[in-house]
Amino acid sequence: MKTRQDAWSHEEDVLLAETVLQYIREGKTQLAAFADVGKKLHRTAAACGFRWNAEVRKRHLEAIEQAKKQRKERKRALEMMKKWQKEQDPFPSFPSAGSSQEAEGSSPFLPAAPLTLDQCISFLQALRHDAKQLETAEQENERLKREHAEWRARNEQLAQKIERLEARQTTVQEDYEALVKIMARARQLAAEEGDRLPFAQWLLAEAREQNERAAHS
């Protein structure tokens, strides 16, 4: 077979991208994808790999991530199927040497044994039930998140209110201490001058009145 070395066309780039993405979704290696594309385009696997890494890959980064996500979901679903099949068959048959499970091309993404239609239906029903439970759990999680946010907002409001009350209490305390000093000074003046300082007596009475107002505020 003659190996091509000419420039790559748009159609060839599309074929390369689609094949690599398919292999990623199916859990196969990119090297196998390069070999597959090389056979179809009469190019070497190395040339396909170089083209992919140098030009094509960067144009499909989002599709690559999506393919990897689908691969994980596929693997998880098939693992669940194997587990479910094992639970349905408590006496599984063990494969003999050289069986199809050890044959070339076998994949861990394939079920352990072929499933009947009824088994597939039962598995899908169980999978649907699990999906509903997961959806319910997600809804409950969202509800708890909203409730947590509401309580957090309420807690912040109470903290702000406490801060304002503490500031007000500090102001009242400062005013009270100032009045106490005024009263002490008035008593001192009254004691020193006796009845000759009616102004000091008036100041003392005024200080007492302010003190009473502050105490009731």
C-alpha cells in the first residue's frame, strides 16, 4: 500500500477528529484511532498522530472534554449493569481458558455476558429508579442550600443589629460617665463655696436631671 504524504484536506481532518472522539467515548486509545484512520486514508499512524496533536486537537478541546465525560458515564452505567447482572445471577458461569472474554478486542466496557431483553428492561427500570433518587437528592440539596443562605443572611442582619445596639450602649455609657463627672464637680463647688454659689446648686440640679434622662433612655 502506497503511503500518502500530501497535504491534509478538510474532510480528512473531520474524519480524524470524529474517529478519535469516538475512540475516546468508547474507552479505546488514541493510538488505535490513529491506526484506524491511517488505514482509511492510506497514511501512517504516526502521520495521523502528528496531524491530530499539531492541528486538529486544539480545534476540538470542548468536544474532547465532552467525550471523556461520556466515557465516564458509559463506564459507570456498564459497571452498574455488571453489578446488577451479578446480583440477578448468584451462580455465574466462569469462563474457560481461551473464552470470548479473553479474546482479542475484549473491552472492560462490555458486559460480562449477553443480557436478555427482560434483563435489559429490568436494568433500565432500576437505573431509572436510581436516577429519580439522585434527582430527589439534588433537589433536597438545593433546598438545603437555599435554607442555609437564608439563615446566613438572617444571622448577618442580627449581627449588624447587635453591633448597632452595642454602639448605642457605648454612647449612652459615655454620656452617663460625663454626667457623673459634672455632678461630682458640682458637689465639689457647692462644698467649697456653700450657699454663696447658687449657680453651682443649679448646675447640680441640672446635672441630676440630665442623669435621670440618660438613665431612662
